[in-house]
Amino acid sequence: MLRRPVELATVCCLSAHSFICCLNDRLSAEAALRSAAKIGRLGVAEKIQRDGYGKKVLDYLKMSFTTGIKTGCRFLIIDAYNNEKLTNFYHKNGFRYLTGEHVGDTTRIMYFDLIRFIR
């Protein structure tokens, strides 16, 4: 029996997706349909933000998808809210914009190539 209340620190959900991977914002002969795990939502309780929990969750996901290569996923993707604080967080953790489009939209799709985590 718990004697003190427990607070939720982080939350994350995943789903399987496929998307067209294109280099330099153009579909080309190198474009291919790739499998990805989509991070549906990643949240950290406001009072513990900036304590490294979000990075730890992302690092755990990267490690779990690359250790022993248990999945066929090549990418992690997220449809991030398009605000500077969040997009900077994802950039610092190796995510890049999928395309140069949708700059003014509410969300932007970002991706992390798991090959970079293995090397």
C-alpha cells in the first residue's frame, strides 16, 4: 500500500507507421517507403521539465529499437507541436524536419534516423 500520492512524471505512446522517406525535401530515385515508430505523445510533468526526463525517454526508445535490432523500424517520427521550445528539444535530440514545408502549421513532422544511433 502506498503511503504517499504518486505523480505521473512522463508519458509516451507509440504506433507503427510507414512514410515516404525523401532526401533534401524532394522525392527522388532514392525515396523509399520506410517503416517507422511514431511517437504519439511525449509529455513530461511541468515541474520536472528541464531535468532530463524527456531526453531519457527518447534515449530509451532509440536504444530499445536498435539493441539487437528487434524491429524493422528505421525511423522514429513525431508530429511535434510547432513551437520553438519543443522543436529545439527534438533538434537537440537528433530529430530533423521531414520536409521544409508546413512551417506555419500547428504541427511539423520530425524524424530520427535510427542508423545514426547505432553508429
